[in-house]
Amino acid sequence: MSDVVAVPHKNKKIYYDLSKGIISDSLSSLEKYIQEHNINSIIDRPSIDDDEMQGFIFVLTTKCNLNCHYCYSITQNKPLSMQRGDTIKILEKNIRADSKYIFINFFGGEPTLKMDLIKETVEYLKKEVKDKSVFFRISTNGLLNSEDLDYLIDNNFHIGVSSDGVFDKNSSHIKQRVAQRIEKTLMHLVKRNAIFSVRNTVTSDNYNNLNDTIQYWHSIGVKLAHIEPYNPIGVSEKEMSLIPEKQAFINSFKNAIDKATELGMWISNGIYMNLLTPSSYFCTGASGRFKVYNPDGSISTCYRVQSFDTPYPDFIIGNWKNDVLDIKWTKNKETLNTHTVDSIKSCGSCNIKYVCSGGCLMRNFTQNGEVTKPDKWVCGVKQMLLKDAILKIWEALINKRKPVVLGIFVFENLFVKNPSISPINNNNKDKKLSMPPLFILNNQQQQSTFDVFESTGINRNDEDTIFNKKITRSECF
């Protein structure tokens, strides 16, 4: 069983079948359970042409009202913005008649600087697209007024708010004011019972603060935290110095997971992204399911590539402003859309390859010059943290708790089961949404083998679960 990972635990081993979502302290019991319950592999593979979901990532502007030192944006010195009507033109031209789900992600820069375009897009979809389920997401720094925030909440957006966590009271007045405004946004989201998560970038400067940050978020009512180590877009000395030391990050992150477990918070991380959604491909963009539409007309497969003027033209696949076909773009699209971890020679014998999925293609490319050569830092971190995650899943289940490391998958299942804006319009003001409790109530007895799907209340064959796999894979490491 090549997809089974064995992890030492006290005086025995814990066995986790990554391709089926079954965990046990006995290999023979695990095999017997899989056979008796006829559980098939859940590894996802690229399937573009017959996919019912379409994803549109709109980079509304590359402008931002902050200047974070770890920001990925490459066009801040010459900002670009979409104009009124641009997103509608793209949707009218590209929404397929046979698609069932439309996934819209507003990105930047800071997308809320173009609230007029956001509202224009939402109202167009409400009025014109009535035969499909539409899901909205936005990534924001949280510096928006309450009226605009309420608009996002009322239209069922999944709102991702960047947060550095606990702010340093010795920092500059400006930084403190920014932190206070973000806190106000988070507290408003909590009060409105909104669909949201916080997103924290871990650097060499703040990796030691994760426990305090988890404690702080919990104190203001945050339920889901998405924590990611800094992802360099190049190899400059300045960028590389922001990457936390590997073992120090691992130790700090493991402690943060323990703190989240203690407090009852859910944790999302690219390392855990595929724990219940194993896949031969890493992300929805590179696989062709999502496309990134940029202000200058460029279409890319990565949200970090936001213009034709990019040092990474291998991720450009088209131009939405005209129909000119470039042979290079066609070749890029074919290369990226058909790439899988199975084509990476060095990953061939790795038993976690369908959870790692070969890693971020952009990071592989920037660090090693090719998408088929995994980044060593990421590879080492994933190997160690996935083994720890398996033990945390086991400990949680035998103690009748839902594992906090499955936060992204559990959260997305909650998200997709909320009413979408179509086929009927709805208002979120009186909706009572909440994360499911960490305690498992229907687990009657101690056992040595668990179906992790069943234990977390998720139907592996449910249509929403299958759709959710694709949304979950839009997160990055």
C-alpha cells in the first residue's frame, strides 16, 4: 500500500492511507476496513474540458494602501487597474453554458480600492446568471469601511483578511493605527457571523510570535486562521532572508497547532491542504480550472503574475483584451495544465506525493528554474509537518475531537453548503453561520480505525465535497 504513511507513536505506529482518508493503529485493521467498506482512492487528477466549475480570479488593481515588506506584488511601482465593465466583458465572453459552478475571487493589490467594480460584478451575476451557483471570495488587508464590509457579508463572500496578529506596541504610530483598523474589521466580521478567515504570513521576523498571535485572534473571536510561511518570488538576498529557518519554523508551527487545539480554533495551511483532498496537481490555477485576469489584459495561471511585464512569462497563457493567439502562450498553457506530481522524477518514490502534489509551480520555478524541481525548503518542512499532522489527527479522533489541522477542508464544506447568490438572491443579515464544534458527538466507542471523513461529518461522495476539493486547492503554500 504505497500511499500508507507509518508514523511512530509511543510504543506503536499509526498508519494513515493518504489516498483514502483512513487512519489506524493497525495496518491489518486498516486494510480490512478499506476492503470491507469498499473505499476507493480519492486522488484527484486534472480534468479540464468536462469540468463543471469555472474559476475567475480578477486582479482589480495592483494598487495598495499598505506597503508590506513581504508582499508578492511586482507592479507596485507602476500600478494598474481594471475599468468599469471589464469583469463583465470577461464573464460574458467566457462563462460556459454547461458550467454548473462559478467561482469568483477578487484580488490585488488591494481589491477593495475598486469596490465599484466588485459591486458591478456581483449585481451583474445576480441579474444575468440564474442557472448556476456562484461563489464569491476576496482577499483584503482589512482597511475598508463598514458599509463596504457589510456589502461583502450580505453577499456571502468568503472574506480572507491579512493579519500580522498581535501588534507591537513599540512600533510606529502608523503601524499601530493599521493594526487597530484591521482588528476593528475582524471584530465586525465576528459580530456579523460572517464567512471569513485570517491569513498570516510567517517570516524570519515573526515566526516566534505564532502562539501569541493564535491567542490574540481567539480573544477577538476568530475561528479559522490560515498561516503560511513567506513565499519568495525571487532569490534576492533580501527575499531569502525573510524565509524562516526550517527547524525553527517547524517547532513554532507545531506549538501553534497545539495552542489552536487548546483554544478550539481551526488552522489552515498549504501543508495540510490535501490531507483529505489528495491530488496529482498542486493548484487550480496551474491545472487550468482557474484563470487570473489582470488589468493590462494578461491572463495567467498564478496570482503572483499580474501583468505582461513579469519576470515569469512562462505563466502567461493569454490576453483577454484581444483574441490574438501567441504560440508561446499556448505552449505555456499545455505545459502547466498537464503538469502533475507523477511527472516529477524525484517525487516518484515519495509516499506523501499526492498530499504535497509536487509543490507550488511558481516557487519551484523561482527557486530552481523549473516547475518539475521541488523546492528543498518546502519539501523538508512538508515531510516533517505531515507526519506530525497524522499524529494530531489520530490523537484528536481517539479523544473524540475533530482535528484542527483539517480546518481548510471543514471550513470549505461549511462554505459551499451556504446558499449561493444564485439561482435565488438572498440576504445574509439574519443568517446564523458558525464553524462546527471540535467535539465529536456521534463517536460511540473507542476504536482503532477511523474513516476521517465520517469522523468529521463529511460525506466523501457528496457533490459538494467533490466540488469543495477544487476550491480548497486554490490555497497556496
